[in-house]
Amino acid sequence: MAVPASGVLDWYSLAQECYLGTYGSGTITGCIAIKEMVIGGQPCSGAFTYPAVSGNSPPPDSSTPYAADEFYSYDKDYVALSSKRVYTTSVPKPVFACSQTTTTVWYFPDSTPAVNDQVYTNSGGTTTPSAGNYGYCAACLGNGSTDYRFTVNSSGVITAVASCSPSDRRLKKNIRLIGYSVTGLKIYTFEYLDKVFGEGVFQGVMSDEIPSYAVIKNGVGEYDGVDYSKIDVDFKRIYFA
């Protein structure tokens, strides 16, 4: 948690935030010195060693004079949020989020969404979306090549996530082998039987032919998907049918 944004800073509590990441909680022994709180180090013989605060947001500027008010919004536990272009209208079923057009940017704690991740609708991480089924375009903001659909609860926490590139051969037609990747994976072109997964001809793999670590089991109901970030084949649309 961040230290108070206004009012009086307590030096002992500030030391707790800098060292333990818990303002007002935890045990601090030895000397407390503002310089070491900023740049790291041991303030006196026998005291614990502070880690440098750089890398957290917003950190003190690490230059003299070391002003106390630089710590007003300092948060040792801060994690930079990753922006992703998202389908912002909740859809009836998770699978349909894969066929929506992205409309705005949301913010995630990881480059790839995961169950229990907190989702935010603003870069400051203070507002959360309504419960529902959504999806995002990874390539739209340079976050990889695999699109994902995800479900969030009323607190904006992800409860389910899966790839938007189902690669179970039972979902496909007109499958044609066109080559091999550097690691020997078979590369195919194909169309989806159900256009909810995408219209046109696509390039990709079959989920039953790749290493298990790249398979998303039951990604779409009973059908498997593929995490293309873990293999050397790109999933992409070749052309519209």
C-alpha cells in the first residue's frame, strides 16, 4: 500500500513502507535515515540494509536534498500495469468475446492475462470493469500475437481465461498442410466450421500435434486452444473467404 497522500508522515512507518512495503506495520530495528530510504544501504552500524526505492512508483528522485514529501505517494509494492486493447462490452458467452471489435484500452498486471489478475479500466489502477465476458487484442498494442477472452467478476478479477485461437481440429475444415516450423511443427491453413471463431482462411497448428505446455486444455468448452507465444508458429488470417 502507498503511504498517506496527505497529512503528517510518520518516520517509523515510512521506514516500514520502504523496507517491508507495509506502512504502519512491521518491525524496524537500528537507525532510520532518509538518505538510505532513497538510495538503499545501511544507515548505521548494526542496522538492517534498506533496498533502493528506485523502480517503484512514484519513487523519490534520489537527489539531494532528500525531501520527506517525495514519499507521500510512494508505494514499495507498486506493479506497472500492461495496457491492452479490449472489447469493452460484456458479451453473453465467453467464446463470443473472441469475435468482437476492440474499442478501448484496459490495464492488466501481466503481459498475459491469468486467473486472479485484477483488471482496471484506467492506467492508475483505481477503477474496475463490470462483471462479464470480455476479450482483448494482443497484437493491437504489441502484447504478443495471441488474442484472449476472459471473464471478470464484480470486483474486476479474472475468473477464467482462454486463447481466442482455438486449434482443435474438430472445429476446422479445409485443413491443408503447407509446411513445417524450424522446430518441426506442422503448419496448416484452414477455415473454422463456426464463423464465431473467425471468418476466412487462417494459418496455424493443430492442438493435438504440439507440445503439451502450449496447449490450452478445454479452451473453448471441450475443445483445446493453443498459446502461440510458446511455439514458433504464428496464428494469423491469410485472407477472407
